Amino acid sequence: MRLILSFVLSLLALPASAQCVGENLLETMSAADRATLDAAVASNPYPEGNLWRATKGNSSIHILGTMHLNDPRLDPYLEPFWEIAGNADLILLEGTRESMAQLKQRMVKDPSVMFITDGPTLPERLPEDEWQTLVTELSARGIPGFMASKMQPWYVSMMLSIPPCAMAGMAEQNGVDQRIMDYADSHNIPTRALEPYDTVFSLFDSDTPEQELDGIRIALAGAKNGASMISTLIDTYLSGQHRAIWELNRVQIRLDSGLSEAEADKLVAEMEGPMLNDRNINWIKVILPAAEEKDNIIVAVGAAHLSGEKGVLYLLEQNGYTLTRINGF
């Protein structure tokens, strides 16, 4: 699976901080490119807005698109949400503390999840010049070459998606999801995971060996924009433009990798299916029964999961819910 920064951060809930300063890539696009991007955004259902209320009979579901990055601006941004959270009977998240603990335990017990334990290592699979470039990039992130040589390709791509400026914040656990879990704990609100803890691993099983290396090459090409991508992601999230960051990733794949528009679109489609659409459909099978069980629930998932014809919001609409955007989000 070819990983891109915003999806890695939203998918795996990796903590990173807003210590990176870069330009907002949406604001520096040419007028023509921005017009194309805006048209792509507008063609999707529910392209904006991080907080929605879905109602059907006595059932009320608040859907919050989250960001796993920490930023001081989240304090005032989330303040109005806590009153809503205080009235919840249940909060559904991509992962709870328990499922995250299971994930970490699996990684500790099974080194092959993240590291190559059998077969050729990366320096044996990559041309020498690409391997040296990879070593340089990972060294800047505090990962020595001997360790990088045995890292699984998906893990390499993931680490490349986190710019050096964000590595210092890896110990922080204060993104939106974490804040919600903290609030739930302190107010005795039950939480539940939307999917098994090991779902993430299945996303990397279908790649061919060449696709794995292609993923590393694309991640290397995009590494130079890491700080700007983080800055853009945070700014875009706080303005509620969650679809825009998805469409920007499509543009950046093409620019960074040299792929044609058609090739970039194909690549995005390959990610969109398993990373977003399939998971959204499976989550709805959890959300709907929970909404029958409890009158007032909250669904908190990465903001990239909200928009589109297979986004969580449209799927709820298709199941008879009326959607209303909450102002300020």
C-alpha cells in the first residue's frame, strides 16, 4: 500500500506535533490547479465540516472528524464539542485504549509485523543509489541504516511520511482522538472500537514486492514536502476542509512522483478502497446497531472518512438519517 502522510497519520493514529513550519500548499497552488482541486472537492457529498449530527427517530449520532496531530489551536476549537460529548451514552472510535494496547502488544510479540525476519533485506532489494537516499532520509529521523535495512516496506513508507521536524513530538498523545478518550475516562462515558485492533495490518498484505518498493520510492519523493504537508493538514482540518486534503494528496502524488494524472488517480483509487471505503462500510455495520442500543452516541473517526459516496456521512444518509452540520466545525 502506497502511504501518504495525511492517511498514515489518520489511519494509524501516530502522535505528531505541530512543530513543523511550512507553507500551506493549498494557498501556493496555481489558480488553474486550485480550480481543478475545488471542482473535485465539490463533486463529493459532504466535502466540508468536521462535526455533524445525524438524526432518525429518537436516534442521535454526532459524527466528529478527527485529526491525530496535536496543535495548541485544538483547545479553543474543541471547546464547544465537550458539551455535546458530556451528553453521550457511548463514544465509538477507530481505536480505544484497549485496542491500541493490543496493537502495541502484537508489535512487540511479533517482530515480523514491522521488520523483515525472512528473505532479502531492503539494501538487497533496492538499487544502491536509492538505498543510500533512503538511509539519508531515515537517519534524519533518527533511524540508523542497520535498523532501516530490515524494516518492512510499509513501515519505511510510514516513517518517511513523518518529517524530521515532527519526530520530536512522537511521544505526545494529545490529538483529537486522545483528548476524546481522556474526556470519556474522566466523565465515565463508555467507549467502543469500530474495528478489530489488527485491521490495519491487513491493509499491507496485498502488495506485490514491486509495489512495496514503489511505495518507498513515492514516499521518498514526497519526503521533501513533509513539513508543508503537516502545516497544510492542520490548517485545512481546522477550517473543516477535509476533502481538500484528500484531493491535494492526489495532486502531490503526481507532482512528487512524476506520474501522469491517470496514474495518480489509479494510485489514489487503490488506497481509497481498503483504507477508507471498505472500512467505512464495515463501520456502519457497527454504528447502526449501536445507535439502536443507545439514543445519543458519538462517532469519532479520521476526518478523511467523512466525505464521498462511501463516506460515513453519506452512508448514514443512505440509511435514513438526516444530516445537519454543526456550526464552528
